[in-house]
Amino acid sequence: MPPRITEIRKKILSCLLKLCQKGPVTSAELARSMNMTAQAMHQHVKALEELGFVQVHRLTDRSATLTITEKAEHELGLGALPIAGQIAAGFPLTPSDHSQGFMSRLSDFFDARDGDYLLQVEGNSMTGVGIFPGDMVVVRPGTEIVEGEIAVVLIRSENLVTLKRWYVEGEDIVLVSENTAMEPMRYRREDIKLQGQLIGRLGGKPPRKNRHS
């Protein structure tokens, strides 16, 4: 029977992650931290290695250090953001409620927080700020989005989502592209819901604060 991830093995991974912040960790050190025998820890480490959660770096026949893998970070919910689907930088797309995978190590590039997610860009309406088809944008829901900033926008009447700057004009919301070939889109306020703020993306230059800067 193949090994599986259990609650105790999740605790071992969490402990290993903390210990690794201080330097190389051996199986014996991990066993002491978990109040386990060396033999029991050896079996857990072997299983975690088979599962792809731990890498064993053998120094000698009797000595090895352990490191945690990106797959383990995903399992622990650390350093990874869900890829929530595609976002239109052009014609709006139908929203998706399902994650399509994860991308890790984003803390090296962005101040990623719990709840943030990724969308893959389709279309060329935001190329003026360096957002191109195939780019991944980092989205933060539940935060105040200042008028003129780039947002993920739900168009309720059409059940479609798009990536645009937004502006208030009277009783309407105007969605503006960063491509002069595309006309602004105008909707009634009640038809628009701002779902998240663009906080970064993989590739391209930093976005301007508004369309006039």
C-alpha cells in the first residue's frame, strides 16, 4: 500500500519547515523536536520522501539533511496561490469557481496574502501597461479598490468577468482598457461588482496609477 499524508506527517512537515529556518536539519534533530524515536522518524521521513514532500540530502552512509519541497508547501498552504482560471483583457469571460492548480514562491515577487489568487490573462486590452496574453495576474479580493485602479470586474447581467480600470460617471461605471483600439464599456452601477484588486503580475512593467499618468 503506498504511503499517504496523515495528520502526524503534516505536523512533521510543519516542524521541519520551522527548523529549516535555522539551518540544515537532520532526521535525528527532527525526531527530538517531535519527541519521537529515531526509528519512527526514519519511517515517516521515508514515506514523506516517497510522497515528494521531503528531499533527503545524504552526506554519508549515516548522515543526511532534510529539506521541505514546494509540493509540501502546497500541502501546508504556504507560499502558493491558487490559479483560479482565466481573466479577459479584452472581451469578458465566464467566471470559474474552481482552482486550476497552484503557483508557488510568489513571495519572492509579491506581498502575497491569504485569499489572494492568480488569473491567467486572455486578450490584449491591457497591453498599454505591460499585461499581455498568457501573463498571470495576482488578485486580492475583499480590499478597497480606488477609482482608476485596475480591478477584476464582474458584469452581473452577463455573468462575465474582465480586467479593466474603473471610473464612476454619474449613475454609470465605465470600464476602460489600456489599449487605444478598444472603446470604454459603460454599465449601470448595480450591474457591476468589483471582485478584486490587481496587485501584481508575472511579466511586464509596473502598472501606472491611472490612465492619465
